[in-house]
Amino acid sequence: MRAFHKVLPLRLARLACALGLCWPLLGCERGASEGGHAIALQIERAPGPFGSVNGEALYRAEACPQAAAEKTLPIPFTRLDEHRYTATVRNEAPPDAGPDSACQWRLVSTAVGLSATGAPEDERYVAQLSADEVDAGQPVRRFYWRGTYPRMPGALITRNLGETDPEVFRPEFRKVLFSITLTATALP
């Protein structure tokens, strides 16, 4: 595939990149993707259906005039069946609009939140991968107590980050756990 900026005159290519139009097309000077990963989500022993599955990626600016700039972008997850979903995350976010943008946005982490209906009072089960875990490509499994599904009456905190070790749960709770596993695979 020829680079986008070599097919069009350089000035037009820069304008297209500044507007974010060439990011999906590999090869533009700004906003070119440096690869990405497919994220597989697997739910085991689900306590019930998850009507809301929302992903996001956190990016941090490098080589940027702004200090500690971060942005979060949504990652749409596609349902494969009742217990499996998939999404794609890029290693770099598209640049901010403007031809003078010097920022390079590198992936910091990716996360997915699952809930029964998406209502604010629903328990939100969160699983995440750091950029290092995405690059490693090893499955990351988190365990959650089924007793909070779909919501825990009177709970003040409705975000559950789970645990990587089921042994941290009391013995009587270990029998009623479910898990969410995220696995990243590099895209060609």
C-alpha cells in the first residue's frame, strides 16, 4: 500500500491528516497508526446477562507542549455470543486537529465496564489492561463475587474492579465467583 501522503500532494495530505481523515488509512505523516491489538473478552460463570458492555482507552501525550495531557476514547465492543466480545484498540490515538499538533498519543491502558442494564445503580464490573499487558498478550483474569449482580441494594460504590486471585475472597464466596478475562493479540 502506498503511503497516503505520497499519493496526494503533500499540502493536501497534511490537511487531511490535520482533519483526522487519514488516520484509518495507514501511512499518513500525522496520525498514522503504529499498529494495534484485538482485545478478546471472555466471561465465565456469568451471574446473568450483561446489557451494557462499554470499553475505553486512555492515551497520554508524548512530545507535547501541554504538560501531562491525557484523553480517553471509547472502544466499541462487538458481541460474539453471550459470553464473548471483541474490540480493537490502537497503540496511538489520532492527533488533535490542527496542522501544528506536536502531540503523539500513546496507549496507557484499556478498560471495559459491564453491567446488567447500564442503569446508574447497577453494579459495574471493570476489567482493564495496562499498555504493558496489552503488549505482552497474556490473558488477564479477574474474579468478581456474583452476589452484587445486578446491583447491591444500598451500595454507595457501584464500581467493582475484581481481584486477580480468587483466594482473597472468603471461602464461602469463592464458590460463587465469576470471571472476566481480557486477552490482547497484536494486529498484523
